[in-house]
Amino acid sequence: MVYYANYFRFCERARTEYLRATGFEQQTLRDDRGIVFVVRSVQADYLASAKLDDMLTVITTIERLGRASIGFGQKILRDEALLFQARVDIACIDQSRGKAAAIPADVRRQLHPSSSS
């Protein structure tokens, strides 16, 4: 069986790939703009177990787009079976100050509630 914490790893990778698909890489945002996205809170439901060698699909949607935060909905499926679902709130942080920062306008334009990856 898949260890429970690995579901968070799968979701983290999917959020990173979601951002990359919109044209932004987290490393570049940190290096060039001094911002990072960090997890603020997670609400998770484990519904069924994944097993070794299962082919899993992670669906990531933006449910809420705030000035300095993003609310993601994430689901992990094996075929049609829903195994895990979570709501993950992400904060945009100014790395040098360690405080919330507005999501840059060009990044916001690429992020749309209800879009999925």
C-alpha cells in the first residue's frame, strides 16, 4: 500500500507541474522575483488505498484565487476510483521578508479558478 504521506508528494508534484504548464517555474519565480509558494493548510480525505504499481491520475483544479493565495482542489484516482481528495491552500511569500506577497499580475492572468491539469 502507498504510505499516506506520499499522497501529499503526488499532489505537490502535480501543483508544480500545473504552474509549469501555465508558463512559470517555481525556481525561476524564486530566483528572478523573490517569491515562493508555500502550503498554508491542507484538508485531506483518504478514501481507498493505492498499491504498488497502480497507475494513478492526479487532478488539480484552482477553486479560489486570492490576492496572495491560491486554493487548490486535488483528487487522486486509479482508473475511475477516487482514492484521495484534498483542499490545499497555498500562500505567495516574499522570500526575503518571509511575509505574504501579492501574486504577480502576469502569473495571476495565467491562473483561472476551475481550470484543471
